[in-house]
Amino acid sequence: MLDINKIRSQFPSLSIKNNNGDKIIFLDGPGGTQVPKKVIDGISDYYKFSNANTHGEFITSIDTDNVMSSLRKKMSIFLGAEHENCISIGHNMTTLNFSLARGLSKLFKKGDEVIITDLDHEANRGPWMTLKEKGIKIIRVNLLNNGKLDYKDFKRKINDNTVMIAMGMSSNAIGTVNDFEYVKKLIKNKEILFLLDAVHYAPHFSIDVKKIGCDFLLCSSYKFYGPHLGFLYTKTDLLDKIDTDRLVVQEQNAPYKIETGTLNHAACKGVEKAIDFISSLGEGKNYREKIENAYEKISHHEKDLASKLYASLKSLDNISIIGPDFSNKRTPTVSFIHNSLTANEICKILADHNICAWDGHFYAKTAIENLELDKIGGITRLGISCYNSIEEINKTIESISRI
């Protein structure tokens, strides 16, 4: 089990109080988690002692090279990748995905089909929509009213023209964990590229890209206790086959050939420290085992809190939960609507109670529209992170029950 008090002591922001002396309850994690002190110190120390560009002959530049190499190595372990040259770094996930889509558009031909889903965040829909300009067909998988994908529809839409499937591992809006393993089985022995958006999945569950068998996977470190950066895993030798947009002075091979401009080296140091933080919560003989064990503990803790929150809100007459229950695997993200107040009005009331929550469509715009929730201002979203406590959940339940 997690030592929640020890974990909370590592997050300076958890001590912030309002004018009445009440601490803030951060349930805004799906939009970006809080950051532990070791991440803050890592970023600060980089600026103090290592601030230089890469590939120089002097000490601070060499330090920066070591920071970048160390991050790629740890991120490769974090994702279960073959090696560090499978890890590309970007300013955010969306930028990387647009760059990848642009590169793949040069490989695909007119009439090819790319499958996306109506549950996904726009960052894993919009970039692929641009391929229509090249005559590539974008095929959409339906979303059911229960907040799950229609897998019969998914199976029907895979055919000889399918060249790629881009789907999320879980929904940032309503917590659904998609059956990506089933989809991978559907395309076994087929020449179909398989891309996963792990932005909302990575904070809550361990990932093993080799076991999954995906060709690409994207995630964002600010969702798992680090600063704002995006990461792209690409299967060995695949990125070198893609003609990415890049400068002639950029390194022309993987993993660098999709990276544009000078990267945020201080943030890279912070991401390394974020992965260290997660590994410190686990036990094992090596770094990977510690990460896997940490996620077992994190998942158990978050599910306990989210299940209680889900059940308590579901019992309220004026509240309707959006998304699947906890009978199957799902993320600890609980979204709901009120029978007379908008999501924004609910968030304002919660803010008065010092509770951080989000409202709207969370860039899963198509999903919210399909569920006809856009007409009422979207949904209220509460997200559990590893630092949240049962006391915070009890107070949140009490505050919502009084609305």
C-alpha cells in the first residue's frame, strides 16, 4: 500500500491554503497533476549547474547531453521499450502527433483508410483528419451510450484498405479504458500500423509497449507528475522509414528526426525526476520492476478512492454519472452532470469549497457531442491522483451532496 502521508509531504502545492486557512483539494489531475519537490529541484538544479545547449566540449554542455541520454533511457524503461532510440521528445503530444501524421501522409496513398474513434481526445483525431487532404479516408468508430466503444463496429471497419488505427488507451473525459488488446488481435498478421494515445492512461497504469505490440505510443509527462513535454515511442527502425518535416541541420535518424528546434532541457531533467518519483513508490530488483510495482499500488489506491466517489455520487438523486462503472478496468476519473446546474456552475461552487475540478468537453469534443452533453455545457470532471486522500474524497462527496 502507498504511504499517503509520505507521498503528500513531497508535494509543496498540497500545503497551499485559502484565506480561511483551508487546504486546496486537487482533483484536477486529468488536466495536469501536481509536481513533487524532487521534480522542482531537478529543474532548478539544471538551471543552476547544467544550463547549456547540447553537443559542446565544455562541462555544462556535456551535462546536458547526459540529461537527455538519461531521460531517453529512463523513459524507454518506463514504457517497456526496446531501447532509448525508440523515444522521441516533443513540446507536447499534439505537436508530435501532427508531425507524425504529416510524415505518414507521405507513405499512405489515395484510398487508404485510417481508423480513429469518436471517444478520443482531439489530439488523436485532428492530426489524422488532415490526411483527408491527401485523399486518405478517415473512418470513425462509433461510441455507445454507455461510454464504451462499439467493438462490433470496430471489427466491421477493418478491411484490406486499412493502413492504420489510432486509438486512445483510455478516455480523459469519462474514464473508459479501451480494449486496445482486442483491437491489436483483430489486426494480427495484417500490415496495419497501430498507434495508442496513452496520455490519460500513463498516470494510472504501467505500460509495456513490447507486450502490447503497438507501433507508436504517445504520452505527456505533465499528466504523471512532471513538467510539460510530450513523448513518442516508435517501434525499432520504423521512424527511419518516415519522411518527417525537419531542418537539414537536424540529426536525420531516429529518434531525433521528428524533434524540431531546441528542446526544453530543464524540463527533460524534471521528467526524469518524475519517473524517479514513481519508481520510488515501488519495490523490485531493478528500475522496471519498481515502476510496475509502484503502479500496482497507485492503481489500487486510486481505484479505492474513485470507487467510493463514484458510488456516493451515483446515490444522489440530482446527479447522473457519465461513463462506465468500476466493475471493469477504468481510470479513476469520475464525471457527472447535475439535473439543474451546468458543469461550470458546479465547478464554481466546488471552487468556493476549495475543490479543484474541471468542466466542459476536455477536448474529447466528439464524445461529448455524441452523448448530447454539449447542449448542457458538458460535464464536471473529478480525477484522482496518487496524492489524494480519503479525507479529501469524503469532503468532496459532502460538498456535492449539499448542492
